[in-house]
Amino acid sequence: MAAAFSSDGEAALRRELRPAAAAPRGDLEAFYEMDRGAAFVREGGFCKVALQFPDELLADAAAVAALMEAATGAEMFVLGDTTYGSCCVDEVAAEHAGAEAVLHYGPACLSPCRKLPVLHIFGQQPLDVGRCAEAFRELYPERQSRVVVLSDVVYAHAMGELEQQLCPEYPNIIFSRLVYGDPPDPVLPGEEYRFGRRFLMEASKGLQDYAMFYVGAEGLSLTSFMLTWNRCPFSSFDPTTSCGRRETLNVNRALMRRLYLVERARDARVVGILVGTLGVAGYLALLQHLRELLRRAGKRSYTLAVGKPNPAKLANFLEVDVFVLVACAQNSLLDSSDFYRPIVTPYELELACNPAREWTGNYLTDFRDLLPGACAHVELPPVVPAAEAIPDISLITGELRATHLCDPPASQLPPSTVLACRDQTWALAEISPAASFLESRSWQGLEQQLGQTPVSKAVQGRRGIAIAYEDEGCEQ
């Protein structure tokens, strides 16, 4: 799972670039739904539109942009490299280009946005509906089976045809519907809404009474679904291999791993809050919520914006005991086995720091569920004096740790040391705790050595990429 959100870049360096074969005009227009995209631009009256592509579709970006400009007369900008995960709408990069709207192509997490109008065009990947229906019948021979059908967004266009084939045979089958943006309020009784999908069940039945059938390849979406609905048996159909199977992922083992990370978060004294999205609605409110939660739990926190996290970047923050990633539901479950410090989700941090929140078996990957007013929000309990707090023993270190929340009165706070006298002229300098700690390190980073390095004229350096400079052959 780590490779889906971050990588060491080796694959990109070794990739051989070749001119992409131009797809027929008719195929491009059908695959990228040019008519629907052009209608969205014309109806909105947009003059500048950002086109966001994932890496695997970037080869078609120039052709799609040209076709869209010809069809709408609007100016198109291609967002070639997203700030964070490609499944999220990169509103920040779009605003830098002065775009008035975004056309998001390819797989999407369907997280709601707040700033710009967005149209999702997933790309109609081929699906053998007949083979998919046959695999479903093999997995569920009992015609009265209660099954919820989920699909990757790139196969949503074929779900209507699959529904027509299966519904006459299976009266208790339910097909999910994609929902763009926030769900309607209020939600109907028996209606479930999560991950941008909505399905209506019988009022007398709960979701735990249904099995799940997923149409799509193995990946972050399926893993997130299985952890969230961990009480439901899962099966899947992979359109690329045309094979159906019962999912054998040990969900309990995965949950045990996540609960171990909760224990690491309880032991942590310094927590780094990783900003993994700037486009999902509510991320600023969650950052404030996490800072307050950590302050009340007696832990220090630092907010870090490092783009796409990888082990090399996060290894620069050795003082941090654990990181919490604020990202969309698909990218929150980052596998931190390759990192020097564990990375938890906001829900896991709440389990570690909020004594009022208890583990119920339900796992939450959408951080918006934790915000005030949401379905899973839990208020912080009143402050308990340290003398009355029940001590807790760490299951990892065996040491005692405090589990109560602290909120010292303002009169008992130590005097501020942010401002201090710098020299005899009584100039004031700001002292940062992080900067003070950096000064105590044996290695503090690159030294500028101003005035000590002689000035020299610029010379031409090497050309090419690190693994194959143009002049390497001449030197040999």
C-alpha cells in the first residue's frame, strides 16, 4: 500500500520514454466522455479549466486538452503532477493556474471539495458483464443471498447492465450508486452512505446481514472497504483477469496491526501531523481538532507539509515518535512498515488520546466522521486531576503512562520564553523550541559559510539524469 501513495522514484528514473501511440479520435471521445465534459464547461460559462490526469492517463492529456478547447473555446490547463494522491482533486494547483473549474479524469476517491466546481470523468474501462454475472452466480449459488454490489469507479458505467442481468434472479441484491459531493440531508432510514457510494437496505436489516461483492482490481479501495465493513464477508471480480474469488485477506490480522499502532500512539510524546490533502473539505477543521486533542493529552505536536510522504522525507524528523496522516479515505491507510516511525490515521489517534472513545469493532477511514456534528464524533471527557487518574501500563514498553486529559489553568502556565534578549542592544529575538533542539544536534544541516567561500563564475554542469549522464561515455 505504500507504493500507491509514495515511492523512492527508482521506477520513474529507469522508465524509458517513448512517444505514445495516438488513440483513434472516436475512442478518445468515448473513453473521456467529451460530450459530457464540454457540456459542463459550456453550461458553467468557464473560461479557464484545469484538466487533472493520473500518471497512467497523462499520455492522452495533450490530445484531450486540444479536443476540449476546440469544443468549448475555453482555455485548458493540464495538471501533470498532483500535490498529493491523484485520486483527490488538486484544487491548489488549479487555483495557481487561475482555473475556474476542474475536470478530474481517472480513478477518484469522491471526497467532496469546497472551492471549485468539479466534474469527475472516470474513464470507461472495459468490463465483460456476462463473465462478471457468471462469476457472481458461482460465488453465490443461493438465489436468496443478500449481497451489496460495489465497484471501482472506472467500471460504474457497466453496473446498470449487470443489474439488469442479476436482479431478476436475486431479489435481495443491492447495487450501490455513486454520489458526487455531500449526501443529501437527512439520510433516509436504512440508507447507507460511505466512500461516495449510497445504497438503500431493508429497514429491518443491517449492513452486517449482507455480503459484499466488489467489481475491480485489488488495491486501496478494496482494502479500505474490507476494514470498514469488517463484519461482512467479501468476494470480488477482477475485470483484468476475468476471475472471481472470495477474499482471503485476514481482516482480523490487519486490524491487529492497526491496533498495535494505536498502542504506539499512546506511548508517543511527540506527534507529527502530516498534511496529506489540501482539497478534501474539512481538513482544516480536523487539523485544529487534532492539535487540541494532542494538547489535552499532554503531547507535543508539529504540523508538517511535505507533499507525498516517503521514508527519506520523514527520516529527517527523528524527534517525532509517531505520525498521523490527514488524507482522504483511500490514502489514509498508509503501510508504514518501510518508515522509521509508524504512521496512524486520525481515527487511530483518537482511540489513543481520547479516553471517551472505545473500540467497538467498527473502523473509520473517513476523517470527516470524527468532526463535531458528524455521526462518529465523541466529545472529550472532563479533565481528571492527576492524583485521581488511573495509571495505565504500556503493552509495548511496560512503563506507566498517564491516560487522563490535562488542561492547566492559565494562571499556572509557566512564563513565556518565546521572546528573549539577544544582545546588549536589547533587541528581541524569537526562540522556537524546535530550533533550540536543532542547535543541540551534532549535525545541523548544510552550512552557508557566508563570506568564506570564494566567488567563482558559473560553469556548465552535467546534462541528463543521474543514472545516465550524457558525458559518462566520454569519460570512460
